[in-house]
Amino acid sequence: MKKTKHLAILAILTLTFVSAPLRTGAVLIGNASGATLNITPADASYDVNDNFTVSISVNTRGQKVVTVAAYLFYDNTSFLATSIDTTGTVFNTALFESLIDQNAGTIRITVGKQSPGVNSNNALVAKVYFTAIGPAAPVADNIVFDFSAGGTADSNVIKDDGLGTDILSGVYGARYSVTPADMTPPTLTQVTAVPSSKNTRPSYTFNSTEAGTISYAGDCSSATANATAGSNKITFNALSDGVHDNCTITVTDANNNRSQPLTVSPFTIDTVAPILAEITPVPDTNNSGIVTYAFSSTEAGVISYGGNCRSTSMTNAVTGENIITFDLLPDRDHTNCTIKVTDAAGNQSLPLAVNPFLVDTKAPILSQVTPVPPATGNTRPGYTFRSSEAGTISYAGDCTSLTVNALSGNNTVFFDTLPDGIHDNCVIYVTDTVGHRSEPLLVNAFAIDTAAPVLAEVSPVPPLTNVNKPVYVFNSAEAGKITYAGDCSSPTTQAIAGDNRIVMNPLSDGIHGNCTITVTDAAGNRSAPLSVSPFTTSTGALSLSNISVSRTINTAIITWNTDRNTSSRVEYGPTASYGSNTAEDPNLVTAHSVELFGLTGNTVYHFRVRSRDAAGNEIVSGDQIFRTGSVADLNADGFVNIIDVGIMMSYWNSSEPAADLNQDGTVNSIDAGILLSDWSV
């Protein structure tokens, strides 16, 4: 009857899985006046398939007991009792009963200890091992003791009194919740597919809703054996070339729930590059700029171009024949065009070299590089021009040449023999290989001149000159470059047609009889040397010495010497400005004498002498002075002084003409006054 009651309670508690909070302590059934039975833990939470242990103990309340019978009811839909362990109990004298009835959800344990028994507030009776097998969210205890106060067929605690007294007054049950078992398998989704590539160990990324163990099927396998909840990147083991469309992945979680297979998107492993071959080459010459080319490829892929060639309209190749129209190409030789194909796996072919070809849509363009010199003595002059293309040369005007083929670039031709004269109508054409003829290239005007200039003396240098940079004039029949030889040179280096006046560079004194002049015209023709008439330069400084004066009252004779033959002339006057001069005596002498007339007696005169040689070099003395003679200078020493007074006194009152200065017949005080008036020392 008691058992039925407790099973009904447990059934009610487990009819519905409702989440309920755990209690904070065990609930006492009965009272604690006597011994009590306890279940530890009193509260717990488990997951389905968790194993857990329940300890049953007795509190004897200070009394000695010899037997404990613990009968329990449990929820057999949530728990599986697997075994009873009495190894650690202090009631180790006898194990009277140790029974589990899973179908009934009951446990019966009876243990004993001989007298004096056990006195403890927490004596272990036994341990029971359970497995959580179903969900539980109880609102009351779901492991409880079979107990009613005073009952004899249920749990009891027998006192060591020899009378079999049951002192059990209360029990504490246990309340456990169990989380439902995980029955949901992981869900897998692809995150990053495997691209077709040449990588034989490609990576793959998928998402799993749960962690678990990975299984592989089909061509694919991997060293990665465990998945995490979330994104998982795996690297497949090495795969062979080919299409792989049967790879699957499954994940089994910890509750052995296995996902549906995740099919890996098909992919191709390709480690072989495409092979290209020419089918139809480009024609050697193209005059439109639109060029087509055909080639074959063993695989489809993306085309890449090298060199001059591109095609914006053809970027992908197919397996087999491919016909390309290149983008418009410039006029020129195209020798570096290449084609490569990269397949979907990233394998790039070897470059296929397109055969060399020429695009030519325009006529050659000519330009002058090196003109014919404006004047030349070469009757077969050279001329250099540039052509944008090779071709055949044709000539017009005065000029012809044996050179008939032009290269692309610079071309030098030598004209056939031309006569003297101006040639201003020469024309060159170039016709390329496809028949395009250039515009005419007009050769610069030039003159053929094989005659040398003719020179003639016009104004020679004077035979004797004191100029060390003399002037010379000559005539040239043509303009040209002047060349000097011998003693003579000049900063003038260009001659004109006609008279040419040149000033020579400084020459040393002496005879110059080896000077020549030649003129080379613009054509390079050189005249015969023109001999400059001999001349002498004399620019050396003169020197003079021994200037002296002898004078009378009204005259003076001035003498001097020079170091070489020169003329004679004297400037004189009352001041240093002179004002009078003698006529130049052209006789060239070294001892000079010039007489001055009409001078005023007893007067100071300034003078200087001048001499000039045959070359025109002149020397002038510094300022000199002299005094003309006086009637009072009785001893004629140039001075009127005390000596003359003595002489006059020796003739005093005589009629001596020398001392009678006023010529009145008597030497007297009047004459003395004249003498003193002319006093000079």
C-alpha cells in the first residue's frame, strides 16, 4: 500500500517535463526526533546519459543502532539504477539485502553491525549508481524513501537494545532534473567550394551546427578528423587529375547523431597546361592593319597576349580552333607577338610565337638628315635622308645616283657627277614594297664650285712703319676663310668677295718679308698664297741727352744728342706753354743744333726739343729754361752780380764802351743803376 502511494506520487511528478527551479535543501518527511535517513546529493541536474552516484546515510541521533533498512522509490523513466556499493559502509557485519528492481523503480538495502552497533550523525549505508535515461523536471522529490511512521515493512533503523526497536522518525528525499537527450544530428552547409585548380591538395570550408567526428566518402579524404561548431576549413589529401564529383562529408556528434552527407560541389584537379599550335599564320605583309590569326588549344581558357599584339574582342579560347582578329596594329614589322592560354585550373601554356609580319598602310615619310654643304668642290656630293620605310629610290631634277634602294632609317646617297653651278631642283622619292610612293623630298640648294679664289694686293704696308699693328688691304675674287703664314697674322679670319682691310696682330721691330695670305672658299678651294710686300717696323723708344744752351742777348743756340738719326725741332716761349717753334730740320742726325733768333735780352725762356726717326717714332724732352744775355753782364758769365759791379768800378768815370751801358761816353752812376736793375744773382 505504501509502495503504491509513492509510485503514484513519482508518476505525477514525471507526467510532464516542465522546467522547475532546484530547491535549496532536502525536505524532511516525518520528524527529526529519532534517527533519520538521508540521500546525498539532495539536489542535482544531469544530462541524459550522464552517470551519477547517490549516497545513503543515517543519522542515529546519539543512539546506537545495529540494523538499517533503506527502501527507496525512484523514477524509472528518468533514471536507471545500475548497482549498489556497500564497500564503504560502517555497517559491515552483514549485508542482508541489496536489490534493484528497475521495472518497479525500487531499491532495497539492509545492512547490519554487531553490538554495540553504530552511533553517528552521518554513517554511510550504501552508494547507488545511476544513469540518467530520460528527461526530468520535477516539482517534488523523485528519489524517496519508503517510509511511514511506525511502519514495519518499510525503511527502518533498529536500535541496539535487544528489543528490535525502530527509531526511524523521518527521511529526506532527493530531487534531480535531467536535460533531454540530444536527438538532433548536426546540420552541414557548404561555405567555400573547392575551385577547379592545379592544387592537388585543395582546401574546403563547411559549417556544422555541432562539434563532432568527420567522416569522408568518395574521392576525398583528409587528415582533419574533428569538426567544431561553426566554420571548419579542411585540406583534402592529394587528389589525382580529373573531375571529383562524389565527395561527401558527414559529422557525428557526441550523442552519436549523424548528419546528412554534405555533397562537396564538383571540382576539377588539373595540373596539365594547355598546348597551343599554329593553324593559319598571318600573311607576311598586311596593308590594312586588320590582322587575323588561327591557332588550336588542347583546353579552354583565358588568352593573354605578349609583344605588340592584343585582341579586346577575343579574350577566351575554346578547345580546338580559335580565330583571332588583333586590335588595329601600327605600321611596322611585328616580330614579338605571342599568345598564351591559362586554363580554369590556372595552368598556363607555353607562349605560342605568332609568325613575323609587316603592317604597312602608309606611304614612306622622308626627311632630310644631313644636307649637301651649301657650297662644295666635290662634284659627287653626299646627301643623307631618313625614310620611315624601306623601298625603291627615284630621283628628279639635276641629281641622279646609282643608289636605288632605301632602308628604313638613315640613307646616304652620292649624286652622280654635277657641273659647277647652283643646284636647287633635286628631288628624291621612295616607293615602298606595297607601292606607296612618298611625297617628294626637296634636296637643299647647293653650289658646285671647283675654282679657287684669286687674290691681289691693294694697299701694302708702308716699307717703314712705326706701327706694330699695321693695316693691309687685299682683294679676293671670292669670300672665304683667311689663312696667314710667315710673321703676319690677324684676328680677321673671313674674307669677302672684293677688298678686304685687315689689321695685323702686333709685330716685332724688324723686316717682315715672309708674310702670305690664302683664302679658302666655301667649297674648300684654296687660293694661291698672296705675298705681302716686305716692310719694316720700328717702334723702339728713342733717347736723347746732353741738352745745352749758349745764348746772347737776342739769340740762343740749343744743342742735344739722340741715340739714332732723327730730325730736329725746338718749341720755346716765355712760359711752359711755349707758343713758338722752329721748323723741323728733316736731316736725320744724332748731334743736333738749333738757333733761336729775335729773343728779348735778359729774359727767361722755356723750351723743349723734339726728334723723330724715319719710322715716325718721336721723342720729346722735358721742359727746360734759359735766360738771354744782359748788357750788365760785363764778364758774360750769364749773371749780373757783384763781380760785374767790380768790373764797372774799375772803369768808373772812363769811357770804356764795355762798362758804358747807356753809351753816353762816361761810366757813371747811370750805368751803375742799369747794372743794378739787371741784377740776377
